[in-house]
Amino acid sequence: MLKGKESLIRLIGKRRRVLPNRQSLFSTNLESSLSVIKEDNGEGSSEHRPGGEEEEKKWVTCPVCGKPVLGDDYMVNSHLDVCLSRGTKRKLTQRTLLQFSFSPKSKEITDLGRLNSTKSNLSQSVSDHNNFQRTKCPLPEVDGPLPLSSITTLETCEEASEILFRKDIVNDKEVEIPGFLSKCTMPKFDTCSTSDKSVQVLETYIVGRKFSDAVEFKQGNTFSLSRDPNNSKDPSAIKVLFMDSGCMKVLGYLPRELAKYLSPLMEKYNLKLEGNVLSLPKHPLDAVPVKIVCQDLPSFGEKESNDCKDFESLWKSVQSVIEYNKSFPPSIVKYQQNFCLLLHEVMKNHHHLFTDDENVFIESFRALSDDSQRLFIRLYTRKGPWFRMSNVSYPEISEYQQAIKGLCGAGYISSFEFTKFNCYELKDVLDMLNVSELRELMRQLHIKVYSTRKQELVASLLASYEDGICPSLPSLVLDRTGTCIQISTSAEFLLWRAQRLFFLNGDQDLSAFLLVDLGLVKYPTYNCKISNHIFPDRSDLLAYEEAIEVAQVMDESIDENNNEMVIRCIEISDGRISNYPGNVFQSSSPNPAGTFLSFFSASWVYSKVITLGVSFLEHERRYKDAIRLLKHLLWAITSDGRRGYWTLRLSVDLEHVGHLDESLSVAEEGLSDPWVRAGSRMALQRRVLRLGRPPRRWKLPSFAESVKRKIKEVHVLGRPLNSNTGMKNRFYGNDGEQCGVEELALQYYAEEGGGWQGVHTESGIWMTIFGLLMWDIIFTDVPDVFPTRFQTAPLDLETDNFYVARKSLIESHLQRIHGGLAEEILITAWESHVGTSCRGVNWDRHSLSDLRASVTCVGGPCLASLCRLLAQDYRSWSRGMPDLFLWRFVGEYTGEAKLVEVKGPHDRLSEQQRAWLMVLMDCGFIAEVCKVSPKVRST
């Protein structure tokens, strides 16, 4: 795999089906540092010469929306395509746009503002649909004792359907939320006096009906409540019991959040709870509205003040949950509730990134019926793009035709019209047929069937239709599929944006909620404190989304071996990387606070594409083109941890083309760059020593002795199973079983090597130890690093800002570790957070006993040095650690540890591994290289 492709794949996440800007992006002429990339290693191309003063950027005003845009041709064209795609009163063509007199942007304008778009036809359909808008209260913010650790809870018999979340701070003030997402806060309760009230009435719901006994509900039915401490899902569960024909039957359960606070009141204060059914639900398994009467509330004297406070605290929590349920009843199914939460959070934190039309469109979703909402969410989470309604069936949806009608009216779905389709759409519809249906269709059309593979059958049908052999194919297909629908382009585009803004990555989607609901993933507890918008302006978001499209096309083109499109993506990225104002990378300081926000800039994405493009050009041996790209990257991006890799590749590629003096100069200049670190720095130092031999350089650099330090080597002989070059080395172990070189080394160290215990873990165990020892530091309150609730680490973990923003906390914590408290901190973190997701922590691979033995044998000083190194530069040092971690006890509470890099025949140390061994020795660790060699056969 090309260098940088994995990183690009992580950035893109799940590929989008529709790329709205693809045509405009790849139809414009660009000027990049490559100019015209030729196969003859760039002869005749105009080379970009970085280092000169950048031309003053010119801004023009869009004639459609009045938005200032960067005045380059490709920026203007791209922006106009976006404006026109939203629909305008005057349809402008590229020819008529050339007749406009673009006016330069005034220097006094500093805020680009929001893009104003004209009303589209969608607004009319939305306004018509709003005539029957229902009044649903939005998701409120809980500002009381409700917990944060569980964003959503398991949808079982004992659960409540609430989604409870914390209060966020945006610029130290509440954010105005448009329409149905306006703020709805929980009421503040004064300290209640229980002595003058003996009876309280609570209105709530019975949930978990699918786990109840068969009982016919009637309005007014009375019931009693009973604790269910043996419930495997929730030890706080409260059953709702009904006396029927002399036996007690389970009607369901109280909501989980309510039971959490009500169950201790029942146990400790012996509350007597009875209730009756207020009304019957529409569907048998829906939540049932009920009224609960709490009689004989306890009274407390002066000597029982602590009990009084405990009771009052629990009772306030009960009231908070009751009030919350009034605003957001648990009758909504869980995935529908999660989707509403996603929209709420996005509109609360990022409402400035949406136009008025987009706000109206998103708001119209709330006006849809429950069936329409549920059907849309179900379809949105499926693969698609087309769906046969005959294959769509969900128990929670009762009126499919009305649901489809509502979604079509609001513009969320569109139906298939076979009179207006092209071959691409026909292929999508044919994909909905199974193999037997396709074969039957081909026999009906008298087309010979030579294959049983679905894709080949579809290709044969399409070829026959394009040749005019079977013009009736669309109608025959629709006779079999019936009604077909798909998510509309506008809905898919907006919801992709909302999903990306909510999770801030492309890997997570609505399934993240499901993983939490099922208890498969548990996210850590932290406070979301937002003081800066990740995307300050809508134009920043649009530029970022466009860059993501280019990255996706780049990834697809490499998979398809489409070299022409790969080059096109490189050209686009190279031309745009320095064309955005306020480039967050430009900084003279090696530790700029807030650098982590640059991860969400267009320049960051384009730099990823170019980095992959460099690997592609090097693979094609087009070193001159790769050199031009690398020079442009190093000139445009002055503050970035990847500068070490770029500098190293530039030096190597210059050597490839025979420019040895320049290669040496680049390596020497790179060593003075504060962003060149770890393995890249080690590699450049070794290059300087190799290339700088006399007569190029007569004086040895100061780091020569350090680089030439000898690393202890241990040689182990083994009986090889195979010794073919390029294949993973396999040996016979001491027990006669086959094993790799690492397992063979472990056996050697456990026996004749000194009785060491150990694991083959590379960086794994150290990332786990770092995560546990620094847990409280990682998840401490720092503004802007936790903008979402589905994070396993702060946004700045891999930047210098992590250490800078927490320096005093980190150093005081490292003093405790240095003083010998590492094991205590480790045990506390394990017991408090076991099973909770955290970057680098693997709960299953390493046991607590092994981790305790590790930190005890390593010792406080070495652990503190290692944790400081990772805190200062996690990105550079989180990979490449030695293969084996060994330890052995010397006394009852003391021991020693050793780290070993294992190399088989024909293997050698990478620069990152060499850098790690050097820094470990500097930290006081025992580190060595174990070389496994095959035994020489006796003749």
C-alpha cells in the first residue's frame, strides 16, 4: 500500500454515494506547482519556486448570492456551481456569468458571513407540509443530577427511552437554535420540604412491554410496583405488577432512569407506590402512560439531617426525570430518538453553517409523522440507493403509504419514474433483483443466459438495452420490483453534513448509538466545553467538504488504477493548498495552541492528498514531480508534524535524481526544523553523516557520536522452517512447535536468557499503561477538545497543544508516578474505567496482573520519563516501540524490565525503531536487539 493511503482512508471514512461537486471540481483548469505533469520526468514543466512573496489574494463578489469568493477561476466556478445547484430565480449559464463585472472585496470586510441562497422549490413544499405540523418539544438539556456516562441506554424491558446529555457552553453563552430545536431547559427545583406533604403523584410510563406477560390493558387498571434486584440488565429495575385472576403478572417496567433514583427510595425509605393506567397506546408494545401515587412520604427530624438531604437529592432526581418525560416521552423508538439528538446537537453547535433553506428543510423533518420519520431513518441507514417497498417492512411502522406520501411531500425521498431514467439509474434498479429474477427476465426477453453471477447478468441486460434489443426492459423491471424509492439528493447531502459535523469524522455514523445502546461500546465521561467553532464560517465548511470529495476521488482512483484521475486530484490539491485565507498551518511557533483545529481545514485534507500523491509519483519513478510537490508542501505548511517525513522524502528523491549536494543541504536544514522529530530526525541525521563525508563536509556534526552509539545485540540460533526472502520467518520452538521469531525470542529469554517473563506487544502495552496512568489528564476539562460525545481521546492528543494546555497538571501527576505511586494509579484507573473506550487502551489483551507487574518492575522514574515523552509528542512516539517487553522480580516488591527489538534473518532496524531504542536508553531502560539466525547445518 502506498505511504499515506491508510491515513487518507481514515480521513474519508465511509465513502459517499453522491459527490455533488465532482463535475465542477474536475472540469476547471488549474495552475499548480506541477503545471503540466509529463511522463518524461517533468521536462518542459514550469517549476514552482517557493520562498518568494505570495501574491496578494484578490476577492470578488458572487453575482448570485453576493458572497465574497477568492478570485481564482476554479474557486469562482466551483462556488457558482454550488449556488446554481440550489436553484435561483435567474438561471445563469457559464457564458452569461462571464459578462458580469466582478467587484473586488473591500478590505474592511473581515467576516465572510453566511452564504445567502434564494428560496428553492423545496421551501414551497415544506411550507405546505407545515400546515399539519405537530407540536413536539425538542430535546431538552439536563442541568441536574442526571448522569452523563450513558448517552443512550439499552432498549430492553427495564429501560427508559430518554437520551440524557450535559449542558454545553458555546462562547460562554447559550446558542439560539432555529425552529423546533429551540432550547428547552429542565426546571430548577428548590430544596423540597417533605414533612408537610404525605402524598405525591408522578406521571410516567410503563416500558419494556415486549418482555411482559400477556395481559389485556384497560384504562384505569390499577397496579403495584416491585423491585427486581436480580435483573441481569439493570439491578435497579422496578417491575409493574397487575393482579389478574389471583396471580401477579408483569405489565412491564418503569423507565430505567426513573428506576435508578426511585429504587433506592423504595429500599431505604419503604415508599408505598401504587398506580393506574391513564390511557392506552396506539401500538401494543408502545409505552403506556400511567400515574403513580407515592403515599406516606417520610418526615425527618433534626438528628436525621443527612437522611433528609439524601432523600431530597433522590426525590429531585425523580422529579427531573418525570419533567423530562413530559417533554420527551419514551414512546419514540430508540433509533428515531437518536436521530433527533443528532439533529439537535448539530443545529445547536453549528447552526451558523446552514442557510435559511437548509434550516427549513431540517426543521420540516420534525413536522413529519412518526411513521415517516421512522421509515426515512430506516432507509437512510441502509445501503441503497433504491429500495423496493415490497421488501420494506418494520413492525413499528403502520401506515407505509402515508409515510411515503409525507416524505415525498417534504422532499426527503423520491420515487422511481421509468420514463425519466438513464442507464446508470437502471443499473441501480436491476441490482435490487435477485439472481432468479434476473434469469427469468432474460429468458422472457430471449437473451441467452451464460452465467449465474449477478453482476454479469446485470451487465448483459444493460448491454442489450443500450443496443436497442429490449426497449421494454424498464417496464418489465418495474413490474417485478413494484414501487421503488430512494433518499433524495438534497436530504442525503444535508444529513451527510449533519452526521459529519456531529461525529467530526467519517467512520462513525448512527450505528455508534446502537453500539452504546447494546452495551458494546462505552465512552468515557468528560465535559463538552466549546469556546471556538471548528468551522468559523460556512465558506470554511464548504471548502472542507470539497476537499473531502477530492480525497475520496483520489482513493477511488488509486483502487481503480485510474492514473489520469490520480494526477488530476494531485493537481487540484496542489493548486489549492495555499489559496485559503488564514491558513492555520502558518505559525512561527513550534507549539501553537489550537493547532488541532487545523485537522478540519481544507488545507489539511489537501496536504493528505498530496502526501499520498508523492508516494504515487515515487512508485512511478517520477522523482522530479515528487520533488516539486514536496517543496511546495514544505513552503506552504510551516507547522506540522509531517514535515519530518516530507523533508526526508525530499532528500531521498533528490539523491535519486543525482542532486547529492542539494540532498545533503535539505537534510541539514531539516535538522534545524523543530517539527522534524523521532524516526524522521534519526533518518536525516544518518543521511547527513553518510552524504557529508569529505570532501563535501570535513567536520563531523555534533550529533555524530550520539547517532553512532552501539545498541546491545543478542544472537539466538533457531531451526528454521523456511528461509525464503520476502516471507515471514518461521522457526521450530523449543517445544517442537512452529513459531515466529518473536515467540522464539520469548522462549530464549524465559530459559537460558535469564528467566524473564514477557509479552510480544510492540507499542500495545505501553499505550495501555499510558492511557491508564494518564486517564484523568487525558479527560480533564480543556476547551474545544471534546466537541462531541463519542470520542475516545481529546482532539489535541496528537498535537503539541496536549502538553502545553495541561503542563502543570501533567508535571504534578508525573511527580506522583516518579515517586512510586504508579501501581496505585493504575489499579484505581482500571477498577473505575474497565471496559470504557480510550485511545490506545486494550482491556482484553493485557490483564491487570501483567500491567501491575510491568509498572512495578519498570519503576517510577522510567515510567514518568516515558509518559512525559508521549504527552509531549504522542503522534511521533505512539508507534515503533520494541517488539518484546520483559520483566522479572528481584525481590518481593522490586524488579527490573527490558525492552527487546527482535529481528530475523535479512531484517534490519527501521529509523523509528532505532530512534526508540536510543530514547529508551536515555530514559534509563535496558534496551537491546535480539537477532535470530538459523543454525548452521553440520556437514
